Amino acid sequence: MLDSYDIESRCAKRRIDQVAADLGLDPEKILPHGRYIAKVPVEELAARDAEPDGSLILVSAMTPTPAGEGKTTTTIGLGDALRKLGRRAMICLREPSLGPYFGIKGGGTGAGWSQVVPAEAINLHFVGDMYSVSKATNLLAAMIDNHIQHGNELGIDPRRIVLRRVIDLNDRALRDIFVGLGGVSNGVPRRDGFDITPASEVMA
């Protein structure tokens, strides 16, 4: 029996410019990240405001398990089925996080014959947005600590700071920590912790 990796390695991937053309997008207007991944500029979507809306199908679940519930796999299979019937279909999935990827659940690109490829590239980095969200969140956290260190003009109570730093993987050792230790030059000691990047306020 073939596993997900074997299935992906045997499939014939289509270049992203071909996929864009199928969806009515100008391949010259997309922002490619290699041969199989691209971003679509917001302006391209805004240019379609006058076109009739398509139908939206929301796939959800209420009973989370460590291995997931199959929302992604179901969504991919549904998209494949609609394409097989000759309908123009597009699926929208949340960007995978490294936390589940290296845990029991695995990646966020489906599995078996219902998966998005290239799965490894999507699961490990995709287009770098998760990295950017992590950097932005941690910059905000550093600015708060820096403000407290340099006089705390706003009177921020270090015990009531709810913005936590983030990292895009599950690391239990970082969930509840103390920062600012090691002397005056390292800041004001306070309790802090790391959330997983998709749970950050910036991501929301």
C-alpha cells in the first residue's frame, strides 16, 4: 500500500502558471514561489468584484482529536470531485503550522490520494507568511519589554501583559518562562511564554 509520500512522488505536478490560467488569472500577475506555489496579489482579486459570486462550501468539525478529523482531506477530495465533474473549483486551506506537522497529527495538506502538493514545501515553509507573523509578533513583545526597561512612561504593569511571544512549533519548555533575567541590562524580569504562531493576535 502506498503512503502519502509515495503517492506525491508519483503524481505529475502542474506548474503554477498553468493552474493560474485555468482559474482565469493572468500568469504574469501572480507572484511565483518556485514552480508550483504562488501568491495572488489582492489587486487581482479586487478586479473581479464585478463578476458573479460562486458557491461556497464550508467544511468544519466539532470533535477534535490528536490525529485531526479529516477536514482537509475531505475538502481536497471535494475539490477534486468537482473538477472531475467539469466545474471550476478552488479550495482554501489554512497555512500549515510546524507544531502539528512534527507531532502526531502530521501536515496540513491532506493525505493519501486527497492531498495538496508539493506537500513538504507547503508544510515546512510555504511562502514565508508564518515566519513573517512570528517576527512581527515577537517585535511587538520586544518593544513592550524595551518600553518597560527605559522608564515605562505608559505605566504598563508587567504582571498584566497578555501579548506573548510566538514560535511556529510546539515546544513545551517555552510555554511558561521568565524573561529579563541576568542583570539590569537584560530588562525587567517578568513571567512570559511562547504561543504557537497561528494562535497569535497578529495571525488573527
